[in-house]
Amino acid sequence: MFIIAILLFTLFYGGMCYLFGYLAWIWLKKSFSFRYKKTYILVLIILSLAIFIGYTTSSTILITIGYFWMTLTGFGLILLPIATLLYFLFKRKKIRSIGFAVLALYILIFSFGTYNAWSPIVQTYDITIEKAFEQRDSLKILMASDFHLGSIVGKSHLSKFVDLVEETKPDIVLIPGDLIDDYIEPFLDKNMGETLTKVDAPLGVYATLGNHDYYGNDNEKIVEEMEKLGIEILTDEITMLENELYLIGRNDDTDDKRAAIQELVATLDTSKPVIMLDHQPTELEAAKEHGIDLLLSGHTHRGQVFPGNLITNILYENDYGLLKKGRMHSIVSSGFGTWGPPLRLGTRSEVVIINVEFKKTLP
């Protein structure tokens, strides 16, 4: 099955690169009498292989070039057929203008996409948990997911997160997964912990692991390193805040041995508030049935790059934002970092502020 998936991806990716390269060649040749075909083909091959060479050699530059190239060819599946249609509608007389129009669209796509990826915003939700909390009437949570710290997302972007925590002054910071982008080595090599250790909140900083924290088989090392920085990783674990609020951290769905929600809450007094971090928002109904009041997730990136949001909207009951099911609130973030190309179109890098009011339900 894995081999078939690799084969299908290779064919699809190769087809995208060929389509883009062929139509771009036609434009260059007809508009500018471009004749350096062998050089053009060589450049095309290098760009198409950049992502694979980059990961093989751990080259951040090649990885970044490769992801931008994949985005370029991917959007070509939308833009180039339209350009071809216009070419024939104008009876092949406007090829240079059509090409420049496509080029202008690409510049807009990459400009807005880059800005959205590296300029995080604060998204705010106000919710009420209908349970008593004797210590306080309210709780201010800062939630951020999907940092993907690694070769592309590094200390500069992480510093923005530190600034947002200091600016918003939450009571607690919660991170539901994908702290690391597969492998922990770039995190350690670039000393990102020096920046992350500045994140602080009165009730602490807690996190769970996401699928990308498992992919490089560095999950145990990630837990160890994060806890050195003062971030408590909850691996199918429960902690109690101020002796009244349960905080549950689930292992990611990637872990086939993770505990079911029913197991985790079996010994809890669910008349008390219960918050759960679960990286992938796939078990909303189970969370509702077992007394979870607030379910915090990431993973979807809200598709990250349009039209990916249309796909995540189909795949997940809640792929972004706030959804209330009975008394359970599900909040899914689009993420603070990026996976793949450092671009966001139709989405924005964000942290989430959740203002929780506690209110005991009258009998």
C-alpha cells in the first residue's frame, strides 16, 4: 500500500512539473524567442528534485525552494488551464500579456501567502463552562498549535510567539501538538529552546504531542527537552489545576496504544471542569459523551493554502474555530507555524485566546 501511494504521488507530482514546465516553455519561446532548451530542462529538473535533495542533505535553502516550487506547480493546475483557454480564445495573439497576467497572479499569491504565514494574529473566543470553579470565576487561556519548529520555522517566528504571550498575559498556555517538524535536531542545533524557555504563565505551560512529533521517532526526546524548558508534556496524562480543574493531554492518534477518552476520564469527578488537549479533532462526539467541557486541537491548519480549506472542511466536523456540541466546546486552531511551504492563503498564522467563564448550572 505504501509503495502504491509513493508511486501515485510520484506520477502526480511529475505530471504537475511537466505541465508547468511545458506551458512555461511555450510562453518563453513564443513571447521572447527563448532558445536555451537544454539549460531550461536542467533548471526544471533541479527545481523538481530540490525538495528531495534538500531533505537528503538537510539543506534549508533547498527545502524552501522545493516547497515553493511545489506550490508554484500546484497552483499551475488552476491557473495554467485558464491561461491556455484564454490563449485560444484570443486566437493566439495575446500570449505575452496572458503570461504576464499569470506571473502577476503568482506574485500576489506568494506575497500574500508569505505575509499571512509570518504575521500571526490573536484570535479570541469567549465561552462559558457551566460548572463551578470555587477558586475563580474566569480563566484566560492562550492556545497555540502546530509550531512545526525545524528547518523553516525557527527562532525568529518563535520570538513572535513569546511576544504575544507577554502581550496577552494569559493565566495558562496550552499547546495541543506538533511542536516539532518531524526531527528534533534543527530545534537543538539552532538553540530554539533559548527562546521557548521565555514562555511563562501563572498556571504553567502544558502541551501534548502531535503526529509530526512522532514521525521522526523523536517523541521521547521531545518530551525530555520540553520539560527541561518548563513545558509539561501530558502523554495520556491528567493534571489538576488549583485542585478544581482537570487538564487532560492525549497522545496523538498516530500512537496506536493511546488511551481512549473513556479510560482517561474513568476516575474523574466530571462535575468539575475538564479541559482536554487532543491534537487531531477527530473524536468530538466521544469527548462530549464523556464530560469534556473544552476540547482544544490543531492539526488541520485550516487547509493552510487554498483550496486546502475546502478539503479539511469535508474531512473534519470542526476543522477550524469554535463549535459547541451540547455543553462541550471544541476549538481548533489554524496553527502558529506552517507545514510544507511557508505560505498561508485563506488562513493566517495565529494564537488563540479563550476567555472562559465558569457558571454553575442551577438545578
